[in-house]
Amino acid sequence: MASTMDRENFYKTGPLHLTVVDWDNEHHRRSITASLVAGVYILERDRQENRDSRHALADPWWEFFHFRLIRQLVDDVDNSIFGAIFQYDLKTSESNHQKGIPHYVIAFRGTLTNRNSVTRDIELDINIIRHGLHRTTRMRTAIEAVKDMHMVGASVNNNIWLAGHSLGAAMAIIAGKEMAIMGTLLETFLFNPPYISAPIERIKDERVKDGIRVVGSVITAGLAFAMTARQSDQKTRSVETFSSLSNWIPNIFVHPADYICSEFIGYFQHRERMEKLGVGRIEKVATQHSVGSLVMTAFGREVDPVHVLPSACLTINTAPARDLKRAHALLQWWQPESELHFKTQTYLYK
């Protein structure tokens, strides 16, 4: 079994097969952004292990693809590195003539179970469950960094991408939503983003699975109608906010065996089925809410369910995974294409 240092070593586990990059190739774009997110994980591991410049392992994860690190994003509570901003180095790349190259990529890592950061990361994971991640200081730091880079990038018409894995994907969703509401649509890559729900996708019987989702939609829509009937202003704001996100199409990458993110599959596919059944109006309301968020709102709490998205390009890795660890692993997204089994569909809010 590979050691932790071996797994963190780009030259042992990274996408070394991408020696020539085609920025129009989906596999290349996905692999590189996943590698940059891995670089953020390893930046924090380098810090925790006090690795000096001779022994640090993070740099190759971005330098191999001609990026340079221009800023680390640090949590004000535990001083851990949770994100990073990378700039594409046109001077060292042979592909600088290609269109669509990201000039900046803002990447966020997920939960680390190592010492010094696990307590804070789990606290933030709990905030996702409570639909309150947007209120945390780490999230505010992230949003400010994205807005700052947007100001820098806009002044020279540069292309900015967002990327994150797990907890980091949840942060990228919130930051992407914030920018979309402002009218700026950022290319976004979400690897195994959390979806707070019972793991319905793991049920084998399709009829039972569909039945549970239909009942869930009816209950959610009913609660939403009941609550907003008395608060027309709240209903208007909710609809306007959801609609304002419809043109933002983040790229979501999930594995069916990963119960942390797998319900995104049902979330989008169920919406399509409800339209075909002629009850799209119910689903249109239900898809904008969750039962948990509605209950919290009823008690006066400001909530933002991370998973509520109007549109997405959903990629499912259908290759077998023998356990959750493999199904949730970031490295699956840069494996050579011959080893992957992907199914991609785009869902647009109507």
C-alpha cells in the first residue's frame, strides 16, 4: 500500500500522461483543475509536516502545468491553508496560443483528517449540514479573494476558474453563486461536492427510488408554498435568486458509490422525470429548497443549501469503486481516459 508521502508525490500519483495539454479537451481541463486542488491539500500537508523547500511536495502539482502560486488562502481560526490562487504562466508554456486557457484558478481543498486542521474542517462540515457554511469566516475569506481576483482579471479581460473538492467544492459553489448573482459567470469544477440528503441513490429498485423522490418533492413544495404564502417578499427574492443562477453551469463530478455527493444524480434526473410526468410545477418549487432549510428558515435562521442549483453539467464516473474512500477520492478525476467510464449530461433551468 502506498505511503502518505507517495500519494502526495506528483511524480508517483499525478497525471504525468498530460505532457501536451489541449485546453479544449474536457479530460485535460478536468485533470488539471483536480491537480491544482490536490496541490492545495499538499500545501497544507507541507505546512503541517514543516517541510522546507527541499522536501516540500506541493509545487509540482501546479508547476507541471505551467501555473505559479500567487496567493495562499489561510483560515483565521486555525491558520491552515484551505485554498490557493494560481496564475497561468504564459512565458513557460507552449500552449499559450490556445483560447480558453484560465489565467487564474482559485482552488479550495476539502477536509483533512490530519492534526492541526481536522477540528476546524469538521466544524465547517457541520455547517454544511446546517446550511450555514456561507456565514463562516473561512467562507467570507474565500468570497473576498474571488471578488478581488475578479477585479484584477476584469481589468485585463482575464479568464478565472473556480475549483474545489468535497468541502472545498461546497465553498466553490457558494462563491460561484455569489458571483453569478452579481452577473459574473465563472467556469467552475466541483469534485464530489456534498449533497445533504439520505443516500437515496444507493437504492437498487428504481421504482422505490423514484417513489421516495416524488413524495419528497410533494412535501418540500407543500412546505415552500405554505411558508411563502404568508411572506410574498421572501417568495419573490427566492425565485429571483434561483432564476439569476440559471445561466451559470458549473461542472459537477460525482461517483454513484460516494454517498456524500451521489444524490446530485437524482436531484437533476428526478427534475427531468417530473417534467415528463407533467408535474414540473411541483418540482420547480421543490428543487429550489430542501426540507431542512425550510424548517430552519421557519425558525428565523438565514440558510443557504449548498446543493440547490438550477443548472449543471453533471459527469458521473460509473467505474466500480469498492469503498467510499475510493469513490470520494480526488485522484479518480485525473486517471487516464482509458481507465474511466464517464457519463455526462447537462441540465438547464427552464
